[in-house]
Amino acid sequence: MLLAPRVPSSRDPLIDKDATTTRAWFRFFQLLQSSIEDAALRQYTVVQNTTGSTIPKGTVVGFAGVGSNNVLSVAPYLADGSQPSLYILGVMAEDLSDSGATGLCCVWGNVDAIDTSAFNVGDILYASPTVPGEVTNVKPTAPDNVIPVAAVLVSSATAGDIFVRPTIEQQKYYGEFTRTTDLTAALTNTAYAIALDTTQIAEGVTLAGSPLTQLTVPQSGLYQFTARYQLTSTNSSPKNVRVWFRKNGTSNYANSTALVSVDSNGGFATISSAQFFSLQANDYIELMWAVSDTALSLTASAATAYAPAAAAVLVTVTQIQQ
């Protein structure tokens, strides 16, 4: 059976007598393919700006709420520890005016035509802890957020190019607290919570209560508490001190007691204790103590010309696991 050859029709949208139209169709499909390939290499999310100022292209932004039509609101992100690391989103792929309009934020892929002249090709860029929305090639350290945001592909004042890939580790909380004054028990063989007076460094963990006895954690997780106590005695008779941990004001933590005997007059003794706790948000731990003789006290010592001061009590809190 013989088939007649197909005769092009002027009504065929892809084969037209006009060669210009044919080339236009081919160009259309080429551009469409290029756009599809480009979209596959970059990932964006639609965001809204309600900060009161334009957010320029290349700005590192973080979650700042929910705007109109359930669109994410963003603001320049500052990695100084004041915001959770999980709030970071990406890098603006275009200028975003404060007009209620929406724009594109790159969460994975290239952002080009920006100023990267301050950096070298291959530099890892972190969210800045000093300037909102900026990046730095100097890795921050605690208590600042450490968030790698991008890598430099092209160093240029006008044609800079970065590859965006925010790497977010869930923030872990910590703190170091001290008691810098002496403390004497009012009665023997009586449990007392130890009030602390100084926060040396902290992220999330806080001192609460009145007096300040409650070491409070902000989120659930596994935490390690390590405490050091400095003791002194005003007589040489043997006497004992017990220290332990109490949870949420009522539960003495099983097997957490440390016991030491002191029989020196005017000498110092130290005792250390450590424990892991699985805690919920806003749980708190207290340091407890009791003595068999009130001549035994927790004692701070002053600095000397060659050594710093010693706190009566020092405790560190470290989150080990989320």
C-alpha cells in the first residue's frame, strides 16, 4: 500500500511557508528548555517584605512571620544568637521593596550579579553576627549562630556569583553559672537549694526563681550538668557535706549524691559532681546541699597576684542531644 507524502499545510503551527515563523517556534522551544533546566538547578520560595525598607538582592534573610495571603515574611538575618538558627531561610534573588509585593528567595542554587569583591573564590560564607543580612568568610563562634550559607563562585564587584545552600544545625543550649559569695547552712542535716548569683556565659539556659536556684532549660533534650563546690571549715572536727541534684523542685535525682568529709581548720576542699538529665522545655535543676556541722561552708576565695578568684560554686550546663 502506497502512502501519499505529507503535504505541509499553512495551518500547521509548526511548519509554515514563512521561514521566519518556523525559526521563531524553534527559538521558543529552545528558551523553554533552557528555562526548565535553569529551574531544575535553582530552588526558590516566594517571600514578602514588611520591614519598612527594601531588602536588596544578595541579602541573607530569615523567617519573620506570615504575611498576607499566607506568604512567608522575611527580614535580614542577624546571627548574633538572638534568633534560632532554624529561622534562617536563604538569600534574596532579587530586590524586594517594602510595598507588600512578593519576591523570590533562593534556598538552593546560584545567585549572581551581586558584589562578592570582599571574598575569594571558594570562600565559605556564614551569616554575619554583626551586620543584619550580610555574610562573612570568618566562621563565627558561640554565643553567635554558626550557619554556613553559601560558597563563592565568582569574586567581582558587579558580576559576583555564589552557590546558596544554608546548612542548619539545630541550636544546642548551654550555660555557666557561679556563686561568688560564701554560703553557710542554717541547720545541720537539712537540705537547701544553692542560690547562684552570676551568669558567666549562656545561650538559652537561664537562672530563675527567688532566690536564683533554678537552672532552667528552654527546650527538651539531653543535658549534662557539672558542678564544682569549694568548701572550708572553721574547726578540725570531722564533718560531712552532701551535694546532689533536684529536678523541678520536688524530685531528688536518684544516686546523684556526692559525699566528702572535712576535718581541717581553715583549709579548703573541693567536690565535683556530674549528671545527665533528659528534660522537657522549662524543666529546671537545682543544686542541693546539706552539712553535718554548720562550721562547714561553701566559700569563695579572692584573686591573688598570680591566680584568678575561685567561686564558691561553679556549674556548667551543656545540651548533648536534641
